[in-house]
Amino acid sequence: MTEELASVEGAGGAQVTSATPGHDRPRDSAKVGDVNCLRVLLTVMAIWCLGLPGVSAVEISRGPLVQPTPTNAVIQWTTDTSAGGRVYFGLSVKQMDRRANADAVGTEHSVVLTGLKPGTTYWYTVGTARLALATNSFTAPGLSEARTESPAARPVVSAPVVRPEVTKSVVPPVAKAAFDPSKLQVPPARQTWGAPRSLADHFERHGADFAARTADDYAAQAWIFLRRAKAEGLPAKRDEEGVLRVYDPKTRAFASYNRDLTTKTYFKPGRRDYFDDQPGQPVDLNKLVP
Amino acid sequence: MPKKASPTFVCPVCESAVLTEPARSAKTGGGSFEICPCCGFQHGVDDDDKGITHAQARAAWRKAGAKWTSKTQPPPKGWAKTR
Ligand SMILES: [Zn+2]
């Protein structure tokens, strides 16, 4: 794949940055479908690149974010330098045969895909007229899902579209009795950490943020943090997939939990507005955490 | 009943199919918070907090020898052959 991409680059002189779940399959599964997929993909990229020498690199600095409705989707992303915006999309990686363009050149890109079928999964590649920057998929909600008033399922009216609304600070802190973690019975890490195999990697990277002595200690602190957040009314939000995010503005501790409340990660972000920029709606932890 | 192999997703940084979920949710736009066991990039943290682009991370990882980074999660069979 790398070599073939390189040949595409050579033909067009443009840099193709692949960031693709569907494009780069495991190398040992070179089946016919994959070969066809590669061919179509390379054709798309070749069309993108042909005859356009000396293009300077453009990179995605944020996104792409997708806001689908049953029949439309808005795809938004940010590039590090000013560029046009284009999206190729279709029913599979092999079949991204439709395209849509952004209205203006800039660093903030917003492209509306229309004529989608409800409940259907689409693959898309965002980029400029010259470069493919990222590929991913989304599913347009079914009509019944759309009636449930989810903010992301509201019909998109027309471009230009503003960036998704970011929920600012949430449940206001409520004065309560001091939280006492010593009364808690913390379950073992294999029960509280969502992907136990990954715990050591998270501990190695973030354990020092909390002066954790061991991976188990780190996992226990993440578990306790959610109980403290509930007791102290710390800001929390939950996204459409049930992923929970909790933040303590005082200590700058941030944690994310799966739908079953097992921990995804626990760390201290460097950016003050990191939590505000996360997806999700405010949630009352008293209703969520036993 | 035979157990289904768990699906893997391609890391947009190192391009290895080793992630247990998409690096970024197509539905919510949120990062997975998964640390790629191959290149070590934490999706939703290294990008959204530290502002490192995939291309920058990829270049740095390759420059450092494109090694498997997780000390506790072993690489899948045949991983070394693909590098
Ligand atoms: Zn990776």
C-alpha cells in the first residue's frame, strides 16, 4: 500500500496523507476485494493528484466531525493552512463515487452531503481538491431514531453550518458533606478498567498526574474520582454512545468512562478548555452512578 | 460456539490494524482515548489536548524506528513483517 501510494504521489507530485480505517487493511489479507478496493481508492487518489505539481502539504488539525440526519450530513474539519474543502463519499470504501465541495477556501471546512438514505452507512474521504486527508464512515440515522429529538439528528438546513455546539460548564456544584473515600470498597482493577490489557499503558503515561504508585492504585483512583464527582457535583457529560466524561476544574483531573462505568482513561489535560470541547450533554451523576 | 475474533481498527497514525475501536467516533466526533499499542498515540488526547497531528506523530514514530511501543500488549502475529 505504501509503495503504491508513493507511486501516486510521484505521478501527481502531491502528498497523500492516509488516515484511513478502511483504506489500510491488515497487509496479510490481500484478498480480491481488497485489491479491488485498492484500485478504486488509488483511482480516486490519482484523480485527486494528477497534473497538480508542487502542492504544499495541508494537514488536518481537527476533525473530521460528522453530524448526520436521516438524509443529510454535515462534515466539518480544520486544516493547519488555508485550503479548499472536498468530500468524496459513497456506500463503501470501494465506492466513494459522489462528491461535495465546501463553499469557501479557508482553514475551517464544512461540507453538506445530501440525498442520503436513512439508516445507511456511508464512507467518506475529506480533503482538498488535491489531497485526500482522512477517511472514515458514519451511519445516517433511521427515521424513527431522528424523531427522538437528539440534537445531532435535527435536520441540517443549509450550508454554511456552524461548528457543533459545545456544551459549556454543566451541573452546578452543590455544597455537600466532604467526600470520604476511605469508606469506599474499591473493586479490583480488572473489574473497574474497561480494557484491562491497556491499563499498564495508561498508568505509564498518566500515573504521575495523580502520584499513583502502581497501575492498580491508578485504576482505583480513577474509580474513586467518579464517586467523588458524584458526591461533589463535578461537571460531567455523556455522549450519544454513552461515553461519560467527568472533569474537576480545581484539580484539572479528567476521566472518561464506558457506558458500564468502567474506566477508559484518567489524566490531567494541559488545555483548560479540553473538557468544554468534548462531545456530550450535561448529565446528573446521581442518576447514573450507584 | 466458536468465538468471533474481536474487530480491529486501523490506527490513523501508524496505520496498523490494532485498535479495539475507531480512533474517533463517527457519531460523536469524540476520541476513543485508546492508546495505540503500536505507535503509542492516544486518540483524543495527543491530538485534542496536545495538538499533535497524525502526520507529525507518524513522522516522529517512524524517525524513532517505528517500534512497537506497548510493553504489556504484544504485537499481533506477523506485525514485524509489515514494517
Ligand atoms: Zn498507532
